[in-house]
Amino acid sequence: MLWVLPHYIDVGNFLHAMHKVPHPYSGALPIHAKNGREWGPENAPSLTGIRDDDRLGGYLTAFRLPHRRKVFASPSTKLSSLSTEVESRKEAIMEKLKGKTAVITGATSGMALATAKRFVEEGAYVFITGRRQQPLDEAVKAIGKNVTGVQGDAGSLADLDRLYETVKNKKGSIDILYASAGIGDFNVPLGSITETVFDNTFNVNVRGTLFTVQKALPLMRDGGSIIMTGSIASVKGFPGMSVYNASKAAVRSFARTWTMDLKSRKIRVNVLSPGSIDTGVFVGISGELRDQFISLIPMGRIGESSEIAAAALFLASDDSSFITGIELFVDGGTAQI
């Protein structure tokens, strides 16, 4: 019996229909060829042209075949061996950062903590920082493995020196740097801005980011990835936020310049700019104010920390190997309207 399949075969759907294999499926289905036209059980050369596609959560594999070529899947397929291959391929897909060392500042909660967890799931060893020891210890426990917590303030050069000395002694080098630490005072309109508000915001968001990156450079591997947390505030005129907005615009400018400064080392520098994300910042606010935030988002919802982590993984991994100097907005479209 022969089946006619389209140009691309979704192996997951095909196997599910033929053998009741549960999704997701990723692996090489033994499909056989005959006479270069029909595919049957008699003659089975090796199949070429297998393409991994990262859609549908990263577990879709398709075979590129001539249009409407007949395909036969042998009923005698050894599903047990296929299952083993599937698991090994899934494990490889889930280790985009295998063997990598990452440093993430300000990672005791929210988006940065979610990113640290995701990086470890993808095979990385992660160093995280936080200003207070107890939340830092809790974050390390939540991540569970392949993590070291280093207490420190991103705005303190002495704390940064201690961070990188720890990294050097334990791992020797850095593949991924995610400068995520940041603070901000909101609802401070022009006329109400104090010297303290300005100094605190720029000390962490601008000065801290600059020296977090600069002090990491001796340990950064050539070809590494630097990610900095920006914000949609850098391109939007949110009232009462001029100091914070300006600090994030400075981070965006850093990425452009440092892309050129570091091009000889092939170190990529990108900004990841979240919109409204469901983190601790929304704890205690009224439902009315939350609805106002949502009304500004074309997608009609607040984002999740896991969505920031997924974007950070993209920028950290070889999936973005030809991407540098950009600002990636993860904001449901807010910055684009």
C-alpha cells in the first residue's frame, strides 16, 4: 500500500496517524525508495535532506521530498529503536547552551530568574547576582543545579570585581553575559526629579551596565553573546518616567557602539526590551490600573517571564548567530504602534 504525501512530511502527524505515536515526535522515520520515483519496502537507500525545524516548540522534523512523491512507511518499523532516537534528538534540541557559561545580573526574581532557569535547562552553567543574600539563596535553590549565586550590587565596581573573580576561579571564561540588573522610579514628572532619583537610576542602569560589560571582557570568549535589558520606555514617551526612559535609551546606544567595538572578536551585543510582563511589579496594583496597561498592548494581554526567557535564549544561542546590534522588543507590539 502506498501513501501520497505533500512536499513536506510532518513526521509527528504521520507517525501519529500510522502508529499512534504521541506528539511531539522528532526523529528519522525509515521511509524507503524505489526506482527514484516510488517509495516502497523493496529498495531502501538512506534518506537525505532531513531538516530540523524549530516550530511547534522545537520538536518538528520534516523530510524534503519531491512534490507528491509516493511514500511508504513499513508496518514493521521498530518503534522501540525510533523512540530511543527520538529521545536523544529531543535531548540535543533542549541543550542549545550545552557546555556554555552564562552570567546574569539581577537574577533573583522575575524575568532574569526565569531566564537563568531556562539557560540551565538548555545545558548552561549560570552565575547569578542579587543585592540581598536571602533572595539570592532562594533563587539558587529554585534553579536547582549548575548555578552559583554571588551577592552584589551591579552599581558597585568592587562587587563586579568579586563576581568576575568567582567566575574566573570556577569556570575560567564566559560565553554569555546578560546584564539584566536595573531599577527605576516611576511617576516622577519633570519638576519633581531629585538628584537622588537621577543618581540611583543612572548608577545602576547606565553606569552599572557599562562596567558589568567592560569588566567581563577579559573573560568573554570570542564569538560570545552579550545581552542587555532595555525597555519599551526607551522609545515611548511615558509621562513621569523621563529619567528611567533616558537610562534605557542609553543602554540601546551602548549596543550600537559596542557592536562595532567588539566586531573583531565576533562578540554579538543585543538589547532585549520587555513590555508589560507579569512580574512582581504588578503585585498590589489595582485592577483598573492593570487594565490600563493591557489596553496599551495590541495583543491584549500582559506577557510572561517565560516569554522573555525564550527571547533571551534566542539571543544567547547560535540561533541568532547573524544578529547583533539590535533591540528585540518582547512587548506584544506596544512599541510598534
